[in-house]
Amino acid sequence: EFIIHLGNANGDEQSQCKEYGFERAAAVLKESVVPVLVIPGDKDWAACGSKKKAERSLEYWDVNLGKFVEHWNHPLKVDYSEDVVGNFAFLHKDVLFVSVSIVDAPTEASEVRNRLKKNVAWTKQKLAEYGRDGYRVLVIFGHARPSEKQNEYFSPLVEEVKGLNKPVLYLHANSSGSFQQYTPFDDAENFKAVQLEKRGREAPMRVVVLENGEDGDDTFVFERRDPTMERIEK
């Protein structure tokens, strides 16, 4: 029904942080037959080498990939944050989808604190806006894996969602390792996470949210595909 790109759309070494790389990524993604929403990754801005380069690259990202879904006619009512580039949210089939700007590459400490604080506010705003009875499942999109670097976001998030009594999934990209399903926080059993396979190793993964699932273990189905095998079958 829609595609979420979890960051580093312009991750090639030659074009990284350059305007033409974002233009090229946008041209490729526009070929999709279903709507595409994109979030920024490390290589899209944070890993550009300096504050000035990172800010300029994020502007390139926003011009070319921000609100990218508007290139399609679609039924999704997407809300965008005015405070953090790349944050969006929408409700679809009783599932609340929220994206947050979470990256691993180091930026200035004040930038990290400010961005994570605004991510918390954005997430809480969406949860309050729809209310406990307004959705049955919460799915959060981010680029980086939960870690101490991101604690200022995930610590208050866990406190917010562990009492929801609803399945919660955090979907994120991968800088190392491979596909993994795990429970990132011991005190929030309803909060599951999935790390995608490393870039380029698999075709896009399909995620199905089941209507009768009662917790994270039986709510989400992950359909992985080997691009090499797909080409052979065709």
C-alpha cells in the first residue's frame, strides 16, 4: 500500500551530501507504483563532515525528499513536523505510523539533545492527538538502532508506551549486522524492534500488520525477499 525508505537514499560515496545525489534518488523513487515516504539517514546529512555541510545537505534532502509522498495520489493523511525535518505521522487502518529523526553519526551535542527532545514531543503529540482508543497498533520509523546515543528519546518513549497495552514496533535501518527481530527494552515487552538487512542485500521487505494480533509476536509479519533469487525466477 505504501513504501517507507528508512534513510541514506543518497548514500553513495560519490554523490553523498551533494544536491545532484538527492535529485537522482528522487527520480528513482518516483518510479514506484505505490506512494513512498522517506526519512533522512546518517549519510543524508549527519555524516557530511561539518555542521555547515550537514545543514546544507539536509536542505537538499528536504527539497527533494521531504513530503515526497505528495508525488502520488493517495488516501493517506500525512502530518509533518514543523520542528524536525523528516518527521511525519499518519493513521491508516487503525495503525498509527510515526517517523522520528534518529541517526548514529555524531553531530554537535546541543543539536542531538534538541532534536531528540523534539522527537519526544512529536511522538507524545501524536499519541495524545489520536488517544488510546484512536489506534490499535503503533509503528515508529527511525534510521538508527536504539542505543545510549539515543537514550534521550527512547527512555521517555518507553515510559510512554509500556502502559499502552498495545503492540508497538520500531523499524530501523542497519549499519552493521543483518536482519534481526528483538525486544530492545526489558521493561517494555509490548515494544518490539526490527533491524532491516544491510543496504543492498535484499529487496524491500514487506510488513503486514494483522488485525487479530494481541502482542508484537503475533501482530507483525515480515516477508523478506532475496533480490538475486527474484531475478532468477523472472
